[in-house]
Amino acid sequence: MWAILLKVFSIIGIVLGSIIGLVLVLLLIVLLCPIVYKISGSAKDGDYNAKVKLHYLFGIVRAGFTYPEPGNLYVRVLWFRIFDTKQEDKKFKTNKGHIDFEGEEPEDFIKHESVTDQEDNAAETIGNTESVDDTKTADNITGNAEATENIEASKESDKAEKLRNKDNKKDKIRNPFYHIKKAYENFKHKVIAKIKLKYKDINFYKKLLFHDDTKALISESKKALVRILKQMAPKGGHANLELGMDSPDITAYIYGVYSIVFLKKAKKYVLVPNFENKIIEGEGKIYGFFNLFGIVIQVIPIVLGKKLKLLRDRLDRHSDNMERAKRKVDKEHDNRLKELEEEYSA
């Protein structure tokens, strides 16, 4: 008996272990498999061309974008098209559909009209029979309607009395000081109270932005972003571009940034500034790769860290406090209006 149970448990353990191992292997492949990208482009005489290609999981997942307009963006998994703007445009053009007839109408359309005419005639006969039935039932309902009219009349009289009482109260409050004070209270509620709440809101975010925990979180996020961008940076390529903008100052600024960034790779990536004419001509190509594992390692410590949790808690508490403050202001305003009405209606 025990030997059979041990054998069953051992088989279950082997199956579970193999499933867990397979899941871990697939997870490692997804995280460690590189995402390869290639970007190329050219510009000449105002014509711009660009191509972007992505390959993932040994080419199982592919994506790309081509320009000029209208451009084409596609995503494919193996031989299946998940998304393709060309196919979407074709579907839109075919489904856009409007019927234009020139000369004589086609036979199918004439047949369709004859069928609809028959359906309309049948609907009219059914409507006539229904009208006869309605006249019979109307005679039976009139007796009950007379009994309900008395109840409705009494309700309407009660409503009329209530409206008269309200009108009498409004007529009593003809004191101009009441209306002046009411206008002042409404102004306080709609303008002054909102300005105070907005100032309180801005003051909170200002303190939160300059808090030590928030500053530390921002610095950590910047460092993680720089590391991610370094991992995604191109591993190779070349470019030869002549650039001239509307203003010589802008051209000089771009050339200065280029000189700092591409100081060590100035032979591969050549930029020729043109300070006299507005021109963008040349061609270039870059390629590189990165994996999701490096991005996940940089993001997880920030997402699961205490500083981000504290920031969320402070934002939640602030939103709750602001809602309570708004409700308090509205309640005080309503109470003040009731006091004024009681004071001047007495």
C-alpha cells in the first residue's frame, strides 16, 4: 500500500517538476532572448524614406514600419498577421460602400424593392387588425380610468397647495439684504472656497515634490532610465547627413550636441552643417539589440520599493482629504443658506 502511494506521489512530483521547469525555461527564453532592431533612412530633394524592423524570439515575432506616407505598420507571429495597416486600409475601403446607380437599376435591387413592398402591405393589414382590437379593449379600460381620475385629482390638489406655500414663502422674503447676503454666500462658495482648495492642493504637491523621499525616487528613476537607454543604444551603424535649419543658431546648436554625443564615433556618423540653406539630405543606418531581463532588473526595485509605496499612500490620503474638505465646504454653504432663509422669512 505505502509503496503504491509513494510511486503515485513520485509520478505527481515528476510531472509538477517538469511543468515548473518548462515554465522557468520559457520565462528565461522570453527574458533573455534579444530584441534586435534595425533602423534605416534616407532623404533627398524633399523625399524622405524610413524603415524600422524588430525581431524577437529568433524571428517568431516580427514587427516593422515603413515610410513614406501613408506608411505601413505590421506585427506578425510566425506566418500570422496580428496587425497590418495595409490590410486595415483595404478593409476600410471595401466596407466604406455607397450605392451609385447610373442609368437603369440592377435586377437584384428591383427584386429587393418588390419584396419590401410586399412586406409593407402585410404590415398595413396587421396594423388594421390591431386597431380593431384596441378599440374593444379601450371600452373596458374607461371604467377603471374614471376610478383613478379621482385619486389623481386629489394628488394634484395637494401638489398645488405645496406650490402655493412655497410661493408664499418666496413672496415673504422680499428683503434686499437677504438677496445681497445670499449672493455673497454663493460668491464665497463658488469662487473663494474653490481658490482656497486649489491653493491647498498646489501647496501639497509643491511640498511633495521637494520632499526627500520624492527626490530620492526621482534620482533613482533617472539612473534606471539612463541604464535602460544604454542597454538599448545602437551597437553599430553609419550615417552621412547634410543638415541646415531655418536659423543658423538652431543648426549650430544641433551640431554642438552632435559633437558631444558622437565624439568617439564621428567617422561612422558624419554630420555636415549648412548654415546658409535649409536642407536635409543624406542616408543612415543603425542596428542594435537588448533584452527584457535588463529592463526588468532596473524597473522592479523601483516599483516594489518603499519610496514609491509611500508616494502612493500620500497621494491617496491627499485625495481623501480633499474630498472631505469639499463636502465640508458644501455642507457649510447649505447650512448658511438655510440660516439666511429662516432669518429673513420669519
